[in-house]
Amino acid sequence: MFIRIRPLKKLGQSFLTNGRISRQIITCAKLSCEDTVLEIGAGHGELTGLIAENAGKVIAVEMDKKLCRLLHKKFYEFKNVEIIEGDILKLDIRKLTWGGKINPNCARTSRLKVVGNLPYYITTPILMKLFKEKDLVSHLIIMVQKEVAERMIANPGSKNCGALSVSVHYHAKVEEVFPVSKHSFYPRPKVDSCLMSMSMRRCAPVSVSDEELFFSFIKGIFGGRRKMLYNTISRVVSIDKKEVEKLLLNIGINPKARPENISLKEFADIFDLIK
Ligand code: SAH
């Protein structure tokens, strides 16, 4: 049945064909009738159907017109499935939760669970969007590329640690649930995947005075990941190298360390000092 509509590469279409994995995703999401789920990239609706059986409501977002037509037909009789045709990156999530669309039977759960086998070409923008709206989202149970999973969970000291890792650890508790072989998808992607579970933090683990500025600072720093910290910081914030070196030494951070070895707390300290 997957073959009837030719998959569109440009939309990152790679459909899960292994029913066992889909069921495991549902188990991992620990759904109840009180949950409203935002599904990103519903595709043919295999996961959508399972979510609908287990949650109070599913709001399934899909960008492909043809697939949306198919989804509308498939879920015509389901009262708890809403299909939204459009780009997840442009969707106003706030309207879904407080714009009267939330299932009245689930009124207590105003925070959404996000579930999806993501379109991989926009994994990072999707995460950034959800982080910005984290007061509206409680959990993420998402399929991502293995390499992205490794960057998401990386801790300081790991070569995979980068701006994405810092951002993920700041906003959520993240866990790698299980790896998924590329053979579980059609068309088969070049790389393996991984199911990730994230629970959004209500309080950040470190305090920073200006989150937006903090993360653009972090992004700038990892732009020079092979360089020594004092060099990169000096470039990013246009302060003399010697001055930066002194500031770092003052708070006990080795100016010659590489960004991937710096902890979230240390980044927050550096940011506060320099800001
Ligand atoms: N959940 C399905 C499909 C996953 S493939 C399954 O597991 O089988 C990713 C899906 O995301 C595709 O259906 C693709 O059309 C959709 N998609 C791609 N870009 C999107 C975007 N910007 N917004 C919403 N959906 C998108």
C-alpha cells in the first residue's frame, strides 16, 4: 500500500514499514486518554492510527497534499483525529493548545506530547521550534537519524558534543530508546535511525539571563569547534584575546580548552561574565 504514492525525497519521506517498531513507539510514549498528541509528518497514517487508539486526541501534521487526502479518507470516521495540512515549522502550536482545539475531554492536559518519525531534513529546526514552545510540550518521542541522536545525547568531552547537545540538555532530559535499522523504512535511507525520548524541563538546569542571546553565543562558539576557547570567544564577541584569556582564568576555565569540553554550567558562567 505504500507504493501507490511515489515517495517525495525532497520532503524527507521515508516511511516506517516495520509494525513492531511503530507499536514500540506507542509503548514508549505511554499514552493515555488524557493525552493530546501532535504527530509530525503523519505520512500514510500508520502511526496516526495507533496513536488515535491510545490517546485522547491526535493532531497530525502533514505537508504532502496527496498524503493529506489519503489521511482524511482513512480517518474520516475517527472523532479524535485532526489532520492539518501544512508545514510544521510554520504551525502556531499555541493555537492548538489554547485556541479551543484541544479535546474537551482532555482539558487537563494542556501540554502536548509530540510523536513522529520526523522528516530528517528539518530535524534541528523542528527541535528548535519545540524548545521555543516548551511550555506547550511535555514529551517528545521522535525518530531521528543515528548521527543526530549521537549529537543530541553527547556530553562534554565527546567529539559529538556541539551546539545541538548543549541546547538539548538545557531544554530537556534526553534518552536514546533504541536503534532502528534503515531496513525498517521505505524508501530505505542511507543511514540507521534511533528513537529518542525527551521530557521537557520546566526549569532550566542553569540560569541564563537571555536565552536567545545565550544560544546564538553557543552557536558562534561551536562555529570554531577546533579552535581554542579564548580564540573563538574573542572572535564571537569581539573582545581582545588577552582580555578573554584573563576572564576565563578568573572563573577557573582553561582558555585553551576546546568548546566540546565545556559543560553547560561553564558556558552559562562564561556567558554571564562576558554579557
Ligand atoms: N510517520 C510516517 C512518515 C514519516 S516520513 C511513517 O513513519 O511512516 C516524514 C513525513 O514528514 C513525510 O510524510 C513527509 O511528507 C512529512 N513532512 C516533510 N516535511 C514536512 C513539514 N515541513 N511539515 C510537516 N510534515 C512534513
